[in-house]
Amino acid sequence: PAPVVAPPPPPPPAPVVAPVRQLSPSEAAAVERVASAEKEELHRLLEALQGARTAGVPNEALAEAESRARNRAASDLRETLQRAQQKPEITEQLELARAAGVTGSSMASAEQKAQTQASAELRRAVALVPLDEGRLNNAFQKAVRAGVPQADVTRARETVFDSIRVRLNKAKDDAKRIFTGAAMQELSYSIWLGRKLQYNSTELAAAAHMYEEQLEVAFSSKDADYAEQAVLHADRANAAVRDDMRNWAAAMKLLREGLAMQDGMAALPRLQEILERTQVVTTTPDLKVTILDEVRTKAKTCALINLQEKAAKVNNGTESGTDYDAFVKAVGDARMVGVPAVDLAAVAGKAQLKASSELREATMATKKDLSRIDRAFSHAERAGVPEAQINDARSTLLRDVQTQLDTAKMAARRNGTGSRQTLEGLADAIWLGYKVKLNTSELEAASQVYEGQLEFAYSSRDFEYAQTALEFADRARAHMSPELRSWWESIQQLRQGAGTPLVKKLEMIRQAKAVGLQGSRILMEVEAETKQQAEAKLKAARQNGTGDDFEVLLEAVEHAQAAGVTASDLSSAAFKVQSEAATRLRKAAAAVDNVDAVGSAFRAAERAGVAEADRMSARDGLHRECLSRLQQAKSSAELNRAKSREPVRALAEAIWLGYKHALNATELQDATRVYESQLELARSTKDYEYAEVLMEFASKARAEVGPELEEWGNALRVMREAEQMPETATQHLHKVLSAINKMKACGMADHKALSGVEAKARSMANARVEDAAPDMQLKRIQDSLANAVRAGVPEDELAAAKAALAAHTDL
């Protein structure tokens, strides 16, 4: 039976909301004023809400408006606090205002406030214990910039110097009495602090010298722990340190890292690396390193844990090749970190027996497997196989490889043009001989035998034998002549030709013929395949050929011709593309402005075999049109008394078009000189507007602007940007000032647009000074907080604002 599903519970009843009573005319007017005030500033809305409550408007009728007012007040409060936290620097704003030329009583008042603020901040920074270098330097800089009296600044600096002197002397005494890292750290910090705050350099140098003396004490006593701490802080004290001591300190840092590691297999590789890299402390006689033995013990413990885990898999007879490799490596690692022989004996015996057997089988195998041989020797050395046994195996291997090499050389000489097996055998023997470090002269002689086979194949143009010999030449370390190398590279390309695009195949065929592979079987096979591919492409292009597929058919004809297709279809298609190309050429030559279309039409005409006379005729007509435009534009520019924009643009366009269509260079250079003469006219008469127009198109006209006009152009560009900035974007004042300075530096102080930019800079600077004044920041917080309280913003959101208000009131 289907499960019984309980019916869904009924929806909860809607909350009972008391209907809003009918409002009186005065109440309705009050609500209207609230709705209107929502579009105005926040304090207007709060006043309207207060008026509505006074008029007796029910709370239900005002609930939504009050909620929106609270949200606006909370948002405004958060924004005000964020601006206050950014703490705009009034001193910086005053400097910008002076640069912008702001003057007057408001400026003087702001400067007095800035000076008072800087003095207060300097007193607070000097009174801090301990001294805060960053805050002190910042306070001194502000004081100087704000114009705090020099006597006040000097007194503050002397107070700071007294504090530094006391701290430095105490640090020196402690460093002499107490040989600890903490004492050296305090001395180095005191020296650093004095240097940052420009304390007496002679006293600081004496303190640094004393630090170096303590370093020598650490070195002579060979106390690595003390040396580590002293070196750690030496750079801050500007003290010279011996290289040996730096090495000790680096080693101690690594040893402490090792000591902090957890016991286990995962820690072993890093512990091995640490012990290897800290040999400097193990090889220095009488050096006191308290933690070295602890790190060694930890490494032995980890190595034994690793060895026992790997041995468990081997001893139960279920190990894989990977498990055995890991076991042998674990034996070697344990021996490397100094695990006692008695601990190794219990687990390493089986590894030695297996490694010995593996070595014997690998070296005596008929077909030498180098990777297997390398692995066998590595296992034998790690597992502790006796050295005599390893040396016997190495001697046996060398004898066998020598025999294999001699046999391969004899076979190659005997066969003349040997088989693939002969060449491969000789190459393998040479390669193996180098790997096992056989006598070099023997190997070089064998390589010469191989080179003889290469030269025989080349001289007799035996492409098949050459292809085989070239395949193994690198393995045999045989030198190839440049011609043979070209053969080999081309053969490799031809081998990879299957699936290669038709264009690539045609290029491969061309290269193969260029290096002399005509008549080779591989080239003839690729040529036949390419010809079939070209025929198929031509057929498809003819069947689908329309006016829109001209390029497809043209390419198919080109490829068919290059591939040697001789069918009648090719002649028909070639005639078709030639006719179409000639038509396109005539149309393009009449459309001078469409540079891309003209270039494409001329290229297609040449590819399609349009008669050269027809192409030259089209080119002449194109040049006549370009020259006519150029001469007309030159005349208009020379007669441009009004110095208007259009003649300048037309001349630049005509020059650019002439270069694109390869017009006579003399005509183009003459037109460019006309353009440059207009540039010089604008420069000499200081016609900034005309110069600006000319520089806009100068690159198209290939005209030399000159350094002075180049500066004008840069200055005018940034001034135009400044003109576009709204006065409210005060954060970009520095850009506006930079634009003004550039204009004046270029001698364009009389530019008619500059006065407007300067007025904008003064307005922006005034706004920034007012915004940065402490009393203005305080007023903004007070107003936002009052509005938030009136709007009913929760107390937890008001707490941060009240704290900020208290801080700004103190300031």
C-alpha cells in the first residue's frame, strides 16, 4: 500500500495590523512634507519627521520613512568615520595650495592650525616610551614643513638624543657584562635607532666597534650559540662579521630547524640535507655546538624507523621491485647518518645478498641493459656489498662491452654497406662503451668506422642506406657533414608528412629538393601524396567556386601548380582566377582610399598571373590619383591663412596615402617639407593652437616635430586632461599642478587656456585645505553623530563614532 502522507500544515495566520486612521488635513500636510524632504539632505528629513510627530501623525504612517532615515544616517556615519580614519595631512594640502597660488586670510588661518597641530604631535612623539622611530621622524618632518619655530624643533631633538644616549650607554654596558643574545639584540637596536634618528655618528661608530669586539669574543671562544645570536643582529648594528661566523650562524639555524622536526620517516630527507649542509660546524675543531648531537640522534632514529618499515615488506616475501628499491635506499640512508653496524646487521643482510645477485645477473647478461646495470651497482653500494665484489663486476662488464664493440666494428668493416642490424649493433656498442667509461681511443676509432659508412652512403647517393645510418649516427657519436645533416633533417620532416597541411608539404618538398634528395623513395612517395591532395583541393574549389570564394580557388590553383598537377581542370581554373584577379585589380585601382583592398588586389593579380603590363598600367593610374591629391593638399596647406584644421589633415592623409601606395619618394619628401614648414611657422610665432593641430597629424605626415614642439605637445596634452577634470575631483590636484608647471616650463605661460586651469587648481587646493583642517573633521563627525542619534541608529553603531569624536576633540 502507498505510504500515508500527512497533509501540509495550514499557513500561519497573517499578523493583525491595525488600520491607519484617517489623517486630518494638518497631519496629511505633515506627511507630504516628510515625503518631499526624503529627496533633500538628511537633516531636512529628520526635521520633517519631528514636525510630523509634533503634529500628531500616527507612528504607523511614519514607520517606513523613519526606517529609511535610520539607514541613511547609519550609512552617512560610516562614511564620515572612514574619511576621518584616512587622516588627510593638512601640511601637504597647504603646500599644494601654495603651489596653486592660494592666498588670503583663510590660508593664514589654516597655516596657523597646521603649525599648532604639528607642535602637539611633536611633543607627543618625543614623550613616548620607548621611542617610536617612525612616528618621531614623521613628527619632525611635519614640524619643519608646518613652520614650527626652529627653537622648538631643536629642543625636541635634544630631548630625543638624551633618551638615545641613555639607552645606548646601558646597552653597551650590558653587552660587555652579559654574554647573551638578548644583550646583543638590545645593543644593535640602540645603534639602529640612533642612526635612524640622526644621533651623533661618532658615538654610533664607537658602539658598532664595541659590537664587533663582542663578535670577536664569540669567535675566539668558539661558542656557536652566542655567535649565532650576535650575527643575527650584526647587520642592524652596521657591524662587520667574519665569513666563518656567518657560516656558523647559518648552520645553527638549520640545526635548530632539524631539532624542531617530529620523529618519523617524513623528516629523514630534510635531516640528511641539514647534516650535509652543516658540515662547517662539524669540521671546525673545538667548536661548541650543543645541539649537533641531538640532531644526529634524531636523524638516526628517523632512519631506523624508515629502515624497519621498509624491511618489514621485504622480509615477508611480498615485496615488489619498488619496495626492494626503497629498502636498499633505506639501508644506504641509515648507514649515511651513522646508524651503528649492530643495528644495521639485523636488517641489512638480506639486502646485501639480493643486491649481490642482482649485480651479477645484470653485468653477465648477453644483452646489456644500462638502466638495469646502473640500478644494480647503486643497490650494491647502498646495501654494503663488499667493494672487491663490486670491482670484479665492473671489470667483467668492461671486458664484455669491449668484446661487443670489437665484434660490431669487424662486422661493419666486413659488410661494406651493412644491414640495419649491423649499423644498430655498432651504434649500441659505442653508446654503451661511453656509458661504462671504456677506453676513449677505442670508442673514437669505432665512431670513425661508423662515419665511413655515412660517407659511403652519401657519395654513392644510396638514400635508403643513408637513411638507416643517419638514424643511429647520434647514438654512435658519429660526425655528420653539413650536407648529411641537411639530408637527415629533411628526411625526418618527410617522415612526419602524413596528416600535414598541403602548404607545409609543398615547403617540405622544396627543401628536400634543395638539399639534393631528388630520386629518393621517401621524397617520391610524399610528392605523389601531395599531388593527389592538391588535385582534390582544386576539384573541391572548382565545384564550390563563386565570386566569394575567389581566394579559395586562387590558393587551390597555386598549390596544384606547385604540386605538378597537369589536368585540363587546372588550365580552366587558372584562366578563371586570372580573369577575376584582373577585374578586381581595375576596381581597386579606382578606390585609392581603400589601402587594404588595393594591396590585396595587386598581390592577387601577381599570384594569378595577370600580365605585368596590365599590373603596371593599374599602378600608374593609382599613382596619378595619389599625386593629384598630394599636389592639391600641398597648395591648400601653403595657402592656409586661417590656419584651420582641414587643410592640415588633408595634407597628412595625402602623404600617408602616397607612402602606402609607394608614390615617388621625391614628391612625398617635398610634401613633408611643406608640412614641416608649417610646424616651424607655428613654433616661431608661438601659435599654440595651430601647433597643436599640426602635431596631431605629424606622425602621419612623417614630419620631424623637433624637441621644442615635442615638449609643447606633451604639455598641451596634460593641460587638456586637466581642463576636463571636475573641480570636485580634488584628489587629482597634483595632476592639475603638474600640467600648469609643464606649460610654464615650456614657455607657454601666456596660453589662453592656462588661466582657467590655474583657477581650477586654486579652487581644488582651497577645498583640500578646508577638508584637512582638524576642526572641519571634528564638525563632520559631530553632525553625522547628531543625525544618527536623532534617526534612532542603534547604540552599538554609535560607539565607534563616539570614540572617534573623543580622539578628534583631544586633537
